[in-house]
Amino acid sequence: MQEITRNNRKVRDGVVVSNKMQKTVTVRVERTLRHAHFGKVISRAKKYYAHAENAQEIPVGKKVRIEETRPMSKLKRWRVVEVLV
């Protein structure tokens, strides 16, 4: 038997900020980093468009896990893997 393995893909956890599109949700991913000179912890955020077949069923404010995938449109390069608790 031959097993099909995927390469390691980037995975991020974030919060749904918009579900107004048909099969797309907008996910806000926050990360923390330390300032190079002052050492203060800074929070940075970025929004990703993620593919979800059931986009209207995922409410705004819900935490989701997204995974990198092939380009699906001009801006959409991620897909929703699971809805977290």
C-alpha cells in the first residue's frame, strides 16, 4: 500500500470577523512578539480570507483553525480546518 503524505502546511488559530461572503470567512490572527530594542511585548494582528463550505454557519466571534492551501482566488489562500470551542 502506498501512503499519500502532505508536506507540512502552516496552521494558524484566529477569530472569525466576517462571514458575509458565500463560501469565505475573514479570520483575524493575533501574534505576540518582543520589541527588538525595548523588550516590551507587542501584539500584532493580520486578517486572512479562508475557504469554508458552511461559511454562514460559523458565527462571528467563533475561534477557528485555518490551514494554508492552494490559491483559490485572488486573495484566498487558506481554508478552515476546524471550529474550536
